[in-house]
Amino acid sequence: MQQFSRSLTFVVVTVALSFAAGTAVDGQEQDQARFEIPGGQRQLFLDEQGVAELTKLTRTRHRPVKKGAVIEPERLVAGVDEAGRGPLAGPVAVAAVVFDPSRPRINGLDDSKQLTAARREQLHDRIIERALAWHVVLVDVDTIDRLNIYQATLQGMRDVVAAVAHVAGFARIDGNVVPKGLVLPAQALVGGDGIDRAIMAASILAKVSRDRYMLDVHSRHPQYGFEQHKGYGTPAHLAALREHGPCVEHRRSFAPVRECLEAPPAAADIAIAIA
């Protein structure tokens, strides 16, 4: 087993993590027909607002398939899922995972919501190691507010499917909607994160990636307690939002945040301002 280190790469708009057999490495296209890939790449894309070092993931491992093995892309399925549509702050994470059916299965996969944080972290690393291809996109708050959370999530799904389309021939998406404009034929599967192993894996990558991001947000805005609620509208979060007002990671298109912006200043604040 070989190990490869990659540096952080800065680009505009979204935060994404990716690793896929058959991608270009150091500017040279690898053999996608047989997938005999000597290495892989992992990238961390950061938005132009300057969010830095969200997750310290600069090393990846890859187990190549047996020499001479032939994998037919049209038979491979990309599982797709999201995490973080409901929170009042932070990005929505969308992930796609493609497994090689000839490799050993990962034990313990499940819907990420049914797993402890520690177990998700363990499975995250195993998925990264064994997946034939994977991609995670964190759709930022500005995009969520511009498009709305539903459309931003669908855009994330289009992005992750496109990122693994060179490996997979079909996409299976958790939920009841297939986004328009996918580059692959696809099926929506209600409850897929508890049924389909690739979707389970995608739900874990999305959840872990988003949670790590929110821990970084907490380091910059500790007054909101993001390390505890990860941006969800808990009583503690709502109280902090009323006390401190929204930060740059809060979703202005969500009613509790918008109401906080529109609310008149408290009497105590007025008194202080007059004094």
C-alpha cells in the first residue's frame, strides 16, 4: 500500500474533497479503461472568502485493484447523499461514493444519523481507503442564500455526480427527487441511506466533512457553540443568535436568522446607545 500527500488547493465558490481512481495526477491522465492507478489525489477547495484549513486532510491511501482486472463503468453505481439541509448556519454537504464490487465490503456501514460521531470517523477513513471514487462538496452559505437550500442541495448533487462520472455509469440518490441536469442516469431511493451501501457511505462522508467544517467555524465564532449543535436550531443556538446576532456563516434566507436581523434592538441596547 502506497501513501500520497497532496497540498491544499484554493479555488472559488465551494469547498470540496475528492479522490477518484482514473483522475489526472500531476497533469497526466491515468488509464481509466483498466483502472490500474498507481496513485490518487485529494484536494481541499476553499471559498474566496478566505476560509482556511477546514480539515487537515493532506494524505490519502489507495488500494489498486488486481493487476489486469477489468472494471466496467456502466455497471458501477454512485451513491449520493447530503448532510446539513436543516441547520441555521454553515454549508450543506453533498457526497458521492463509488465502490468496486470486487473489493471486500466495509463492515458497519449505516445511515450516518444512526452512528456515533466516533464510529462515523472510523468509517470515514475506511471509505476513503476502499472507495473506487468519492467526492464531497460543501455548498457555502452565500450559494444557499442565493439559490435557496433546496436548489443549492440539488446543485451539489449535480457537482458530485459529475466528479465521479468517469468511473460510474449510474447514480442512486437518497430521497425522492432526481435533480435535473445530472450527467448520469439516476434513480431516487427513499430511505436509501439505510438500504444502499454506497449511499450509506456518502451520508457518512458528507456528515463527517460538514462536522469538521463546523468545528473550524467554532474556532472562529466560539460564542455560538457550534461544536455542540453544528449549526442546528437548538435552544442554546437560538439564544446565542439573539444575543450576538448572526455571523457570516448564518443563513440569512432561514427565518430565525432573518427575524433576528429584522428584530428591533433590545431595550437594554437602546439604553446603552443613548447613554
